[in-house]
Amino acid sequence: MITAAFREGLWRLADPKISITSAASMAIGAAWAASDGYFSWFWVLLLGVAMFCMEVAKNAWGDVIDYDSGTDLAVAPEDRTPFSGGKRVMVDQLLSRGQTWAIAFAFGGAGLALGAVIVFWREPAVFWPGVIALVLGWSYHGPPLKLAYRGLGELDVVLIYGPGIALCTFLMLAGSVDTGVIRAALPLGLAIAAFLWVNEFPDYLADRGADKRNLVARLGRVRASRVLPLIYLAAFATLAAQLGNGLLPTASALGFIAALPAAGACFWCWREPESFHRQRPVQPLALLTFVLLSAGTTAGILLGRGA
């Protein structure tokens, strides 16, 4: 019998807020392909479903690993937010450990099956980039690398949610590799890493206690708050450099609208690094930043390259 607790636990693992990251990167890759004359709604939607399944699986195995390490258990009630602290499906006794692993395997298997459909019926060259993305996705939490526990999780996110997914999307549609789409998606990868960065602040004490040595845990909240503007500066400087060199169409300057929520996130994170997550909308602002950056870049690619 599927209980109310199971449904709530599954809903948390399928949280659409986190799946937006994959969609944002896919949008840039699909726009780059469409501007070259290659596009298929069927295959884009199929890839989108595959990515959603893998996001659910990643959330599930990440919850088990963080539960076993003790970090999710140690997050104080006042530090819990909708964006951080894991999905807490085991901490809140919504799902058992076995159920959470079963969801991870079921959705992971569905994602892999859809990936196989893409490889065998659309573009075989997607196989190796897909394998690399899968390994990096598992390794964020999973052994033996456990990148999030070694201060490398942020770089992992830059690579996957910036160039990685965008390149796989372009390759699936166009059947070739274009370094332009890698460059175009790099600012997005940095902006999504900034979203992860602010999500690590509420879990700071719990992560340190569980020896989850992400970069915020290593730096401390105050020093990490001074790094956030540098991450955003790198993202927008990369976008500006591509516009200045003609590597992106002028219309992609629409992406700079994301600087407004980014500035708000930096302001409150800088002023209240120990407690912003309790009273300031820094995490929603960071999410809005990468969504607007993706939307502006995508629109600019379609308007400029596709014209």
C-alpha cells in the first residue's frame, strides 16, 4: 500500500526546484542546436524526462549517503530550509532506507533506459559524455570519490550543469560537438555553483560535524560569503568576454538581467553570513539568478544565431 508518508517522501525527492538546474543547461544546448538547424521536440522532451529521472535518483541516493554520514541528522530545526539540508525523507521518517534506495534504483534505471533509447535510436556519440556525466553525478555524494565531502563538489556542479548537460543536448540533436556550446554554458555552470554555495551555509555546522568538507565548511561562513560575489563575477565576466569577442550573439546580453537577483543574494549573504537563511531570500534569489541567466542566454542564441 502506498501511504501518505511515501507519497510525500517521493514528492520531496522529485522536487522540481532542483530539476530546474538540468532544464536550464538543456535549454542552452537545445538553442545552440536549433540555431544551427537541428531540433526535435520529441528527443528534447525524452532527454528531459531522462534527466528528471536521474535527478530523482540522485536526490534519493544523496539522502541515504548524507543520512549515513550524520550530516542531515545534525541540521538544527532553525537551519532547515526548502533548498538545503537534503530532502530529509529518512530523517522525517517518510521513507525507510530500503524504500529510498528502491526509488534511487527505479528512477536511475528508468533514466538509463531512456538514455539507451537516445544512444541506440538517435545518436550513439552521446554514450561517452553520458557515462562521464553519470559518473560525475554519482560521485558528488557517492564513493569512492565523494566529491562533496572533499571540497570538489562545487567544481563537479560547474562541469555537469554548465557544459556537461548542454553539450549532451547539442550532441544528441546535431550529432556533432561544438565548443561554442561549451563556452556558452560555462557562465550558467558558475551561477548554479553559486546556488549550491548559498545552500551550503545553513548546513555549515552539521557538515563540519559530519566531516563533509565542502568549500563553505572549509572556509567558514564569513569568508565564504566574500567568495560568493567572486563566483558571480566570474560568471558574468565569462559572459561579457564571449559577447565582446563575438562568440555569443549580442542578444545574449539579455543574460545580464540575472545580475539583479545575484546582487541581492550577495548583499544579504555578505551582511548576514551566519543567519541569512533564516530571514532573507538569498536562496530563492540565487535560484532566480541562474534561471534568468539561462533564459537570457537561450533567448539571445535563438535571436542572434538563428536570425
